[in-house]
Amino acid sequence: MRKLDEILEFNKKFVENQDYVSYVSDVVPNKKLAIVTCMDARLIELLQKAINIKNGDAKMIKTAGAQINNPFGSIMRSVIVAVYALKAEEVLVVGHKNCGMNSMDPSKVINEIKSRGVDDKTFEIISHTGIDVEDWLKGFTDLEEEVKRSVNVVRNHPLVTKDVPVHGLIIDPKTGELELVTNGYDL
């Protein structure tokens, strides 16, 4: 069975059995948190358990490496919406140990893209729009510094007021242990 068919079949039973009832919540997060974290599959349930949040407690914003690279990109837009439209009062940036973006080699990703049929001409066209694909795909080499950098993108954003604490944390994807990088209350 194809993945989508499997998902749709499961979902039909999920709705028929009303399994959704225990997940019903309001659009405003109960704990008034916005969390920017990595898309890593190991964090799907672990992060919520490790920080004591459940469905409806926080706005989860997922991205590769928990990186906020563009102060006016979609990740930062989601943070702004969470704070001003959805009443989040604090922001957590949560990176994790053993992240695939740590020391990622963009040339390997580009080679994989090309091996699937995207030609050099496409990369040339992208380059002419001002995008350096290799730089765009680049990860980081120091996790703690990357968390601090992403925290600073939020904290120093011209649309984020100083009364919004922005915290930086690192989670261990094996144990769930948290390491505090930046305490947003101290600034």
C-alpha cells in the first residue's frame, strides 16, 4: 500500500472512532508558548514530554536545525503570528544534539538533487536570481552558537518587543535532557 493511501485509511478510522476528542484544544496555546525546533523525527513526541507540554499548549514551528536564517522569512513570520495573533508570551528556540544540520555538507545534497534529474541549468537560473544554493543549504558547525544566533534573530527583530522573553535550549534526542543556552528573562 502507498503511504498516502495508508494515511487516509488510518485517518478515516481515526475520525469514525472519534479518537480526535482527546486532542481538541483552542487556537490560543494554553501555556502561551511559541517553540521553534528542528524537524528531526526523534523530537516529535520526545520534546513535548521533556518540557511538559501537550496538544494545545504551544505553537510548534519546525525547521531544519531549528535555524532562523531570514529575519523576514516564513519561520520568523510564524513567530510574529504566534506572539501577536495567537497570544504566545514567550519563545523557545530548541536545537538538539546530533543534528543533521550540524556540519552538513551542502555539496552532497546538491549532488543528490542532481542525481535525481535536476540539471546544472536549473542551478544556473537560481544563481542568477541571487540565491547561492550551497550557502542556502549550509548547516552550522557549533550548535550552541547556532541556537544563540537564532535566539538573537528573534530577540533583535524590529517587530518583537522587549517584553517577549526568548530562550535558547538544546535537547538530547536520546534522553530528553535540556541544556539552557540563553535565559530570556536575564536580558
